[in-house]
Amino acid sequence: MKKLNVGLIGYGFMGRTHSNAFRKVNQFFKLDYQPVLKAVCARNEEKVKAFAENWGWESYETDWRKLVERKDIDLIDIGSPNNTHKEITLAAAKAGKMILCEKPLSMNAKEGEQMTKAVEKAGVANMVWFNYRRVPAIALAKQLIDQGRLGRVFHYRAKYLQDWTISSDLPQGGAGLWRLDASVAGSGVTGDLLAHSIDTAIWLNGHIDTVTAMTETFIKERKHALTGKKQEVTIDDACAFLARFKNGTLATFESTRYARGRKNQNTFEINGEKASIAFDLEDPHRLSFFDHKDDALSRGWRSIHVTDFEHPYMDKWWVPGTTIGYEHTFINALADFLGGLGTKSPARPNFRDALDTQYVCDAVLKSAKTMKWEKVGVSKV
Ligand code: SOE
């Protein structure tokens, strides 16, 4: 096995999911590459040292530029807040490092274009951690669609619901709460949650052409955790949009952090001429499937328990009937990335794919302002 020295930037929620994936991937997947947890980087020395010890990182840095310059690092993994993605990518690509980046790719499409250009010019392997593509049930949906089981697709319906920002006492900004600060996150639920739904939708059903959207910020002011002062909230707390896919499918997307009782519900339903498919992350190992060609008497929605060896990724885990969970989506994604290195089919979504999602997010946010249908951008880089 070839060693691949990894430098991780960021030790929050995503730093943990990625560290776990780097540690476990070779235990479950037969791969030519073995990640070595070389160094983790974050600004707070005490905390990054403790993180390194806990997860088995060999060393730590407190300045990401130093990490990027290190000769003993092959791959930079960006797990830090969204407003850092561009600068790190540009430096890492220039240094010839492979790059993994947490979603969303960037603060906006303009940044995403620069990043995509940089990694492609440098010719470095790259992938964005849209982990839900690696939920076995969602990967199974992709297989069924690619087999033509749905026929012409009429409708695509997606929801991504949470409830953790309902309290008006919750501050914005700082560790853990930077997702509420638009200057760090770029946007609210559009970039953070709908980006997942959009990535899945484009993967399953192709390019999105036009959108019309509405957004709302329910709590207008929050204390900023870093300044202690009340500041205007400029993220979108909720967003709903209509879309037309290039293939003619009509779609609805909805996301909010104000759906009391919904912690992380990510759903979609696709209605085709021959069959329909539905998925709900609250029941992650099941895929609902309705096939109109089944005999009329017994026809109905079936709930496929996606745990058999024949199902995507499941031959790598336990035995049929047993399940995997959230953390495994990151391990599966990393396995795909490592498995694709040096081959003609590197893992996706790469930066260019994630840029397509970014164009949809930008068009959605623009439409919410103009109150008009907006055309989704297409990359010219
Ligand atoms: C936000 O709460 C969040 O952690 C997102 O940032 C993740 O991408 C999503 O998978 C779970 O929710």
C-alpha cells in the first residue's frame, strides 16, 4: 500500500467525521492507498493538540500556510469554515497537493470558479465531501435511475429540515455557530443544507436550468459570540424554491432550521412514468420504490432494506440485515476517492461538480431578492 500523508485543517464537527474516515477506511476497503494522519491544523494550540492526541494525528500546526508548505504532506483536507475554503485551495493547489474540501465548495460561485480553475490547472486530485451520495440507499436510487427504471421523470421533491436555531437567545458567530454568520458561511440553509439536496438532485436527475425562490430570516438580530454585540442576522433561516431541470422535470426544494422536531431530515421523492422512488434520512437504510409494472393486485410501495451484499457499499461492512450510519458515509466517500486515484474515473463530486451546485445556490439567493425566475449559471472556466 502506498502511504498518503494527510494534513487536515479544522477540528470541528467535520474535522471529527473526516479523522474517523481516515483512520478506518483501510480496515474495511481494499485500497492501494493508506492515509497517514500526519498533521492537523487549527488556531487554538491547546485544543488542536488535544484533538491530535484524541484522533491519533502525528503532529499539529496552528497556521494553515505552514501545513500547506510542509513537504511531508500529500493531501490537504479542508474542514474549516466556508470563508477559508478559497484561500486554502489556491495555496494547496499551487503547492501541488491533492485536495478534499468540505461542502459547500465556496461562499459563492465566483469563488468556486477560481477554486475549480486552480485545481484543474494544477492537475491535482480533488473531491468535495457531499457525503449523502454515499448513503447506500441513495446510491441504490442512482443505480435504479441509471438502469432506466423510472422512465421519464416528471417530478423531483426535496426537503432538508432542522430545528436547532429556533431560540432567539442563540448567538451567531464563533466556533460551532459560524453557520449563522453570513460573512463566514456565505449563506444560511441554502449553502449549508440545500447544497446537499441540490448535489443529490443533480447527480440523480441532471442539470437544473431555472429557479424561483423565497427566503426568510425569522430572527432579525442575534448577539454575536465574538463581539458580544447584537447584530443583524443576514443568513437565510429558511428557503423554498421551484426549479425546472434541463430534462423537463418540475421540482420543489424546501429547507429550514425552524421545523420544530426535525433534527436532520433530508428527503426526496422522484416520480417517473414507470416508477417512483422516495428516501428519508430519518430512516436511512430504507429506499421506497413503487414499480407500476408489478402485477395490479400486489402492486404497492415497497420498502427496500438496503443492507444486502448486492447493495452499494454493503459488502464492505457487516452482514445482511445489519446497518451502517452517518459516519460510514464519510468512510465510503473517502474509499471512493482513494479507489479513484490514478484511474480514468476519479471519484465525484469533484470541484467542478460542486461548482454546479454553487451556481444553483447563487441563482436561488438571487431569485429570492429579485422575486423573478433566474437562470442557473454554467461554468465558462
Ligand atoms: C448543519 O447543522 C449540518 O451540520 C450541516 O453543516 C451538514 O452538512 C449536515 O450534513 C448536517 O447538518
